[in-house]
Amino acid sequence: MVVILLKRNFVRFLRIFSTMGILSSSIARKVAMALSALFLVFFLIIHLTVNVLSVFSEEVYNTASHFMGTNPLIQFAMQPVLFFGVVFHFVMGFILEIKNRGARQINYVKNKAGESSSWMSRNMLYSGLVILAFLVLHFIDFWFPEINHKYIAVLPEDPTRYFEELQVKFISPYRVVAYVLAFVFLALHLLHGFQSSFQSMGMNNKYTKSVKNFGKIYAIIIPLGFIFIALFHYFNQ
Amino acid sequence: MNLTLKIWRQKGPQAKGKIVKYKVADISEHMSFLEMMDVLNEQLIYSGDEPVAFDHDCREGICGMCSLYINGEAHGPDKGVATCQLHMRKFKDGDTIYVEPFRAKAFPVIKDLVVDRMAFERIQQAGGFISVNTSGNTQDANAIPISKHAADEAMDSATCIGCGACVASCKNSSAMLFVGAKVSQYTLLPQGQVEASDRVINMVTQMDLEGFGNCTNTGACEIVCPKGISLQNIARLNSEFLKASLKG
């Protein structure tokens, strides 16, 4: 309910904002999209780093999670920024997609799109939608119980609860499969998105080849890391 | 060779169009695609039918007038050429070839395969020029030193013939490769620097007004461009636009 309300107001805000100037131009929208994407790219590194700790040590993972979950700077400054970044990226993505679809009213009878562009670049909407669906599941799994624990039910704080809460989620093979599939789509999304965000911000120079190569490594390593962690906990119950 | 053609026929801008099937026989592999279309039209005229309308002018790959979406690709299956330089040797005897107009909301169909590309002209008019004093005090362009690198890059951008294949191939019907090339060809030179900010803002504003989509960096435009205009032009357009916007 809260999310729906927030989203509705956010779209309204975005509509007013987009007619106001800053986001009224197609290029400005793309730059905003790229900036939010790079912010999320940075966030994924932090998320994976904390998750990887769960593979090595239950204690360290609990300490790190407790810090992330209770530090006021992270909770009340970073988390809202992250929330805004995620919602902005999705809403702006949909706005751009709707506008782009409207730019061609009659489609080709025969179109060999694959001859000139990659599948990933043409299907960012669908890989994005899979990630959105995954986020719903991920919020149900971790975020809502966390909010309930801290602010709604106000249960006593136990700094050692996090590892067990994590492990319990990976008992079901269905959930593990859902997580793995979502990360595959995340990889597909990043394979185009990483280097695309640099192009959108006007960076295409002698470093572009390195950015593209780094982007490919990032797009494979990060999702692979998340897949490994999900499988690790499934097989180490 | 004998071919089956499936061509988009549309009587006028408001009329409903459809794909119509035609047969052409004894087509030489040395013919250009447009010559093959001429053969078809002669056939249609002899049989009392309306010939297929299509755009063409110089037929040597420089005017940017020919278009056509051939078998699912702008300017057909060959790379680095416009439709007029596409040869029939790229096809096989017995092939079925789909011929459609360039599709975009900003490129409405006028008749059959002819589309209105005046949107490009209006973008050019919005800023694709430099203001030069012509009252007798005109400075000789060659008097301004320009590095070889900048001159080469500007020339590469200036080779854009404005055919619209970038728009036709882009899944978003984005005109950013065209606008990027046109902005770059001036911005890279000292003569173009003076009006650089106004130019990029005005041309991008006009581009948006015409109803072109947003670039999502699929790179299709670069692949189909008959002149090999690179994606660097779009990045330059983005950075020039950002610079101009921040300057206010």
C-alpha cells in the first residue's frame, strides 16, 4: 500500500518535473537514467561484498548485517537514496519505453533487428521486468520482515539473527531457482547497460574499449557471485 | 534471376496500406536494386497498373534520397551502401524480397515507399549552420588553423547524407546519429564553436518536437549507416548537450 502510494506520487512528481525543464529533453532523460544506473551498479558491489561474508564466516556476516541494519546513516540517509534510485530507474525506464514505442506507429512486416544490434540491447525492458519481479520477491523475503522486526512488531534486537534468517530463505529449491534465473537476467541487463550508461553520458573515447571490457567482466562476475551465494546456502543447510 | 517481391503499397498519406506480391523475371545480377524496381515499374505501366513510388535521385550513393527497408534491413543486406548501390548479386534466384518504407512517426508515408523526411530539414534549420559575415568582410576559412585530426573527424561526421536509415533501423526511431553527426561536423571546427551551445540545444529540441524516440545505444544505426557514421557522434551530442545545458 505504502509502495503503491509512493509510486503514484512519484509518477505525478516526475510528470510535473519533466514538464518543468530538467527532464523535458530526451538526452537529459537518458543522462538521468545512466546516472541512476551507475548508482545501482555501485550499490550491487556493496550488496555482494556483504553477502560474500556469509560464505566465509557466520560471525562476520552477522556483524556486518547488524551494522548495515542499525547504523542511522545507512538506515535513514543511504536507504532512502537507494530506494529513490531504484524507483527512479524503473519509472524512467517505463517512461522512455512508452515514448520510444510511440515513435513508430506501424511496425515492419519483415525486420531483421538481430543483424544490427544485440538481443540484450533490444530487450532491456524485459530483463528489467524480470529484475523488478525479483525485487518484489526479494523485498518479501528480506526487506519487509526486517521492517516488521524493527519498526512494526518492534522485536528485541538480536545481533546474531541475520545469518539464520538468510539460510532459512535458501531451503526451498524453487526460491533458489528463481534467484538464479533473476541473476541471469541481471547479467543480460548489465551486459548492455554498463557500457550504455557511459555512452549516454557522452563518454566515447580512447577508454571506451576498456569500459566495455570491464563492463562485460562486471556483468558476469557480480551476478555469478550472487548465484554462487544462493547455491552455497542451498547446499550447506 | 526470377524474384518474388512483396512491396508495401499505399495510395496516399491517409490511405491504408498493404503488402502486394509481384513477380519479376530475367533480372541481371549486375543491376542495382533501383534498376530492378524500374523493371518492375515498366512491367506495371505496360499492364496498366500504377507504378510503385520510391525515392531516388543521384543513384551514386551521395544524395541521401533513396531509402527502402529491404528484407528487414535499411538499404538492404549489403553494408556501407545506400539502396542505389545495392546490387542484385546480393540476392539469389527464387528469393522473396520484402520492400517496405522507412518506418517512423516522424517519417510519415506519402505514397507507397516514399516517406516525408522533412523532419531532418527542420532539425538542420534549427541549428545546422554557422553564421558568417557576408558583407564584404568575409574571412577566408583557410586562414583559420585547424588540426588535421579535427579536420578529419569533422569530415567523417559531415559525410552523413541524411538518408534516415539510422531512424528506420533504430527500435526507438531515434534520430540521434543524424543529429550527432550534424552537431559534430560544426562543433569540431573553430568556426562552429561560436554558436555551439545554441546549436545543440536548438537541434535537440527540434528533434524531440518532431517525435523521434530516445537513443538506447543498441548501435543498430551505426551498422546500417551507408556512410559509416560512428556512435562517437551520439556520445559527442550527449556531452555537448550536457555542457550547453549546464552553461545555461
